[in-house]
Amino acid sequence: MNNTFNIQRFGLLLKRQWLEFGKIYLITLAVALGVIVTFYSFSLWGYITEVKPFHERSLQFREPLFLIFGFLFITVIASNYFAHLGQKPKAIIDLMIPASTFEKFLTGIIFTTILSTVSFIVIFYLTDLAFLAKLKSIYDVNTTSSSYTDVDGNIVTNVTDNLAYFFLKNDSGNDKFLPIYYAPFFVTSVFLLGSVYFNKFHYIKTAISVMVFSGIWTAIIIKSGKLLFDDRSPINQTTRNFSGRDSAEIWLTLLLVVLTLIFWSLTYVRLKEKEV
């Protein structure tokens, strides 16, 4: 088999994988949409029917829902992509597909990382848009203001849109937390490796492995921190708080990128071993 990347062969592989994996993907997507709509309905039905008065805390469920359920959605998709390789009849058929290992691996990245993340953001955005548009049509007063005095004695007034759409509300300009944009790539890379590494119960085994290694890593960091910083006094560096925060975000982002590349490399090697 010629392992040179061929764009035409890669396109045919994408179509084939969509016919096979697309069923699981669409079913999972429909379930995710149903869960999100149901959660929004239960949380906001009283305000939509004007049974309860609207207040600014009524929409605080959106961030936990987006993060927790988004994590579950993309990990389920990633954990099921190469799951069939644990079954010999299906594995033989899949491994005999006339495509290179890199093309199969790249197809998995597109389906599990790009497509799953984008599709979840789209259905969450559309659901939020529909419910918030309904609330905006009912309630006229959508903003509240608060004032405080800064260190120079100036009065600063902040205006909050209580009915801001989810992604508009969380688009905070320079306060964006960079690692959050790379987290889906890292998370899906871990569960994609689990789908090709384990033969059965891929999601459960991968989740347990992540918890065990995370616990060990956390314990090592805590123990190391105690050994390094116990009985030491911190130096006051208040003028460097912002630069320190920026540096921490950059280092965390680089760590996520490096770990993602490592897990992708391990997935590629494991897939190649399966073919051998």
C-alpha cells in the first residue's frame, strides 16, 4: 500500500467513513440537541410563560451546561471512532481499506476533533439564540448598571446585559482565557487514543486512566510545591501580576499543544501497529 498522502483517496475515505460513522455521529448529535433543548426548557419555562419574574441569575446555568455537556459530547464521539478495531471482523474490514495509515488517522482527527466541536457549538448557539430571542420579546428591560469608585476617585459605571446571548456574554475581549480554545483538541486526543488502544469499554477505561494519572500528577505537583515553598516568604511583586498571568496562560497553552501532539503521535503509532 502506497503511504504517500493522496487527496483524491483521502476524499473517498472521508465519504466512506461518513457513511459508517455518520450514523453514530448524527444519533449522538440528536441526543445532545434534545438534552440541551430540554435543559433550557425546564430552566426558562417559568420565565417564558411569565409565571416567575426574570432576574439576572436565571441564565447562570448556561456555562456549566456548555462545559460539562460539551465535554461529554466530544469525548463520546472521540471514544467511539476507532472502537470497532477491538472487534476482529470489523477491524479486518477497516484495516483493509485502500488508504494509508496517515489518511485514516487524519480522517479520525477531522471527525472527532473538528466536526464534533464545531457541531456542538452550533447546536448550542442556535438553542441559546432561540430561547434568548423569546425572552427578549417578552422582557423590555434587559440591562442593569452598577457603579464603583476606582483608586483614582473616578466613578466607573458598568452596564450588564441580562439577556446577552451566550457567546456574546462570554466574549470578554482581552480577558479571554487562551487555553480554553485548545482544550477540545487535547481532550479529544486523549479519548481518541483510548478508542484505538483499548479493545472493550473504551470510554470507561479511558476515563479511569485519566482520573488515575490526573490524581498522580496532582499529588506530585502538590508534594513538590510543599517541598519547594514551605518555610519561604513570597516576594511582593504586585506590578507583575498581569504579566505573570499572561505568561501562565501562554505556558499552559503550550503544554496543551505539546500534550495533544504527543497523544496524536501515540494514536498514529498504535493505529499503525493494528495494521501490522
